[in-house]
Amino acid sequence: MTQEERLGYLIKTLATEQPRYAGLELPADRGEKRALLRALFNLRPPLPADERLLAVQDEYLAEELRARGTTLAAELAPLSGDICLWQGDITTLAADAVVNAANSAMLGCFVPCHRCIDNAIHTYAGIQLRLVCHELMERQGHEEPTGGAKITPAFNLPSRYVIHTVGPIVYASLTRRERDELASCYRSCLKLAKENGLKSVAFCCISTGEFRFPNAAAAQIAVDTVREFLKEEGVGMRVIFNVFKDIDREIYAGLLR
């Protein structure tokens, strides 16, 4: 199969799974096809998939990753101790684990093509990620509390694992509780990384997007919490602060230097 054939197959198969999308017409433009496939990935409920669908999906995502390129966490230059700063797409970073800013349901973003990191990670990891998250949450029997975290395989991402954490939502003025909950996110993720023997973990800017945590305050909490954990635990772990926006790069660079 060519990449174009895989794209068409995946759209047709995923659309056929859900009766409301039966008879969906395939766009002529490749960009529109890719957006449609992403939307279908996002909308798909956490259900098992047959081996054929998974095989074609995995081949498609592997080729997409080759086209986008991969950055090795081990080759990033630290700015402070074992802490690195990297601006780029976290779904292309080859670290032991990348951190996903999840919601309390822990099932990924269901909004088609939404620009949140939860949507991107689930899209490029593949449909297996939502299913394994669903199984975790079914066993737990309740939503994930703010400040908590779970670890899963990363499937089609270049990282080995995804650590999913639920950050606080800021509704008005920033409170002490929200600060403590954000610090708990970083500690929970680092604890899971240590327990699983991971040597590198990349953090996104937890809660600063849709959850409206002020960028500068979030970065200060992140840096302070990570430094404290690494010092207290004495672990040889490389921590990467992954930023997407220029403003976050400037904030973190100032704190780390």
C-alpha cells in the first residue's frame, strides 16, 4: 500500500464503523483527507479494532512520523543540570516518556482536530491509546483526580510511554490550591517515571492552554518542583520542558539560566 492508499483505507474503514458517517465522501485534497482522518480518529470511541485496521494505521502513522522527523531527547543540550528546554512538537520527541495534559476522563480529546496536546498525542499514538486508557479507567472505577497521573504505552509515538496527568482549571484568580495541584502533577509524573526506571521525561506546559493557568506562574512551579524532586530523589533523569509558544520558551529560558 502507498501512503495515499492507506489514507483512503483508514478513512473508509473508520467511517464505516460508525453508521452516522456511512457514505462519507472522500475529499480530493490530500490536506482535507488528512484532517478528515484525524477527525475520525478523535471521534472513535474506545473500542477494539481488527488486526487489519491496526496494521494499516500503524504503517500510516510510521510514515507520517518519518516525514515529520524525530528529535532524540538524549541529544538535547541541558540548560541547567539534567534539565533541557526544547521548542517543538512533542509527538515527534523520542524520550522514555512524554507527558500529556489530560482531562479527568483520561480518554483523550473527542473534539475533531482540536489543537490541544491531548488531541495531538492521541491522534499520533493511534487508536490503541484511547482503548488502553479506557481499560485503566474502568479498573479504577472513577475519574482521575486533579494532580494525579497514569502511565501507558506510547504505541505509535517515538517515545516509549505517555504519562497522562490532570492539571487544575483556573476559573478566576489563581489560588493556592491550584498552585499545589499543578505541583502535584509534576511530582506524580516524576514518581511514575522513577518507578518505571525511565531516564528521560518530557513535560508539556500543563494547564496553560485550555485550563487557563497563567504561563509564568505555571513555569515557575514546574521548574521549582522538578528541581526539588531531582535533588531529593537523587535520580539520574533527564527532564525536558517542551514548549510550543515563543512566550513559554522565553519564560523557561529565563528561569533555567
